[in-house]
Amino acid sequence: MRKGIYSLYHLVKSDMKRNPLSGEVFLFVGRNRESIKILHWENGGFVLYQKKLEKGTFEIPRFNPSYGQYEMKWKTFVLIIEGPFRQIG
């Protein structure tokens, strides 16, 4: 989770083959699933949000092989941002 705006931009563009300026929201989940970063293009510039849980982990969506990527509904995304998470132990 060390990448900043420009590194994530290049990851979206080159590895994911997506347009970072499309207005889509790109969610990056840390290896331990305790932190996330959200990259989003808004009118005039990028916004990068970061959230780290004090305890528990983020649930991540399943991979959709027909699209070759992870996708989630907006409602699920909002739930992740607002706080529901799986308790550990």
C-alpha cells in the first residue's frame, strides 16, 4: 500500500488496461486486507482516499472471469467505506 496517485494511475492504465480518467472508481486492497486505497478522477484532478481498519479485515468481491476483473455494486462499495467488516477471532 505504498503506491501513490501516479503509481496507481499507471497500474490502472497499463496493467488493468482501463482509462483512469473515465470517472470509474478503482479500489485497491492491501495484502492483509486491513487497508484500502480508492483512486477516482474528478473534474480537474485525481482524488486518492485511504482507509485502514483498527481491527478486522475488508471483504473483497469475487473475481468475474467474464470481465477479467473484480467488480462490485455501488451499494457494496458504500458498505465498505462506511465500516462493516468481518471480525477476526
